[in-house]
Amino acid sequence: MFGRGAWLITAVIAMAAVYALLAGSSTPLLLGRGSAAPDFELLRLSGESLVLTELRGQVVLVNFWATWCKPCEDEMPAMERLYRALHPDGFELLAISVDEDETVVARFRDEMGISFPILLDPTRAVSSRYQAFRFPESFLIGRDGFVVERYVGPKEWGTPAYVARVRRLLAAETPGG
């Protein structure tokens, strides 16, 4: 049995752990016009940087994934089809890899025939800001820069429902327009 002092020490350690977790977390993202998408600047595989706010006025799908994630791999062909179909209309798709090895990501891109931008987040700093840890996890961002929807798990992005959802956002007026 624990003595009184052992219980007190255990309770203090538990409270410190909870505080550390809460202090490190950010406010939950609210969907619909609730939360502006957290801004970020990440490097593309090409070495060029990309800043999310520079895409304001476009509809953006931000997808967090990893090469070792089979469900992530499974949804990539549908994401490629969605990107090719809607990119000319103002749709952008950003696939943010949390892999640590850039060469593995490049090889994956080449094998899958991916043409949409792949960004690198090896420290998971951006995925943490989005509270994304169940890969794949995606965020649909409207032209105004607000998170519209969050998707956990692989999706068949080429289905009529997802295509129609993105098309509705593309048809919406540009902010200030």
C-alpha cells in the first residue's frame, strides 16, 4: 500500500503531467467560420517555401500524411484526380508529410505520380498546430482562410459528394468581392 506521502507525490506528478499537456496544446479548431486556418511556412520537396496565407482567395485542402501510412497511400490516387480536375478553377491541395527523410518522400511522390505540392513537416510542428495526429487527416479551407471541414482517415476524394463540396466553395465569392 502507498503511504500518505507517496499518494501526494503521485498526485503532484499527475497534475504536472496534465498541466504540461494542456499548456502545450492550442485552442481547438472550430469548423465552419469558427477558426482561421493556422498559418504556416514550410518547404516544398523542391526546396522552395510555401506560406499558407499566400493562397488566400483559393480553396485549399491541407492533408497531413506519412509514407509509412497505408491509408495515406490508398487515398493519394483520388487526391491526385481531385487536384487535376479542380486546380484550374482555384483549388489547391497541399500534402504535408510528417516523414523525417525527404528522399523517402520524393521517391513516394515519384512512384505515385503525384503532381500536387508536397510540403515537409519532419518536426511535426505544423501538424501539432492543426492538432493532426491520426494520419491521414485533412482540413478543407475556404477562400476566406477559415477551416470549413476536418476529415480524419482516408477519403475517396473523387466521389461526387467531395467534388461537389469543393465546387460549392469554389463558386463562393472571393473575400472582399
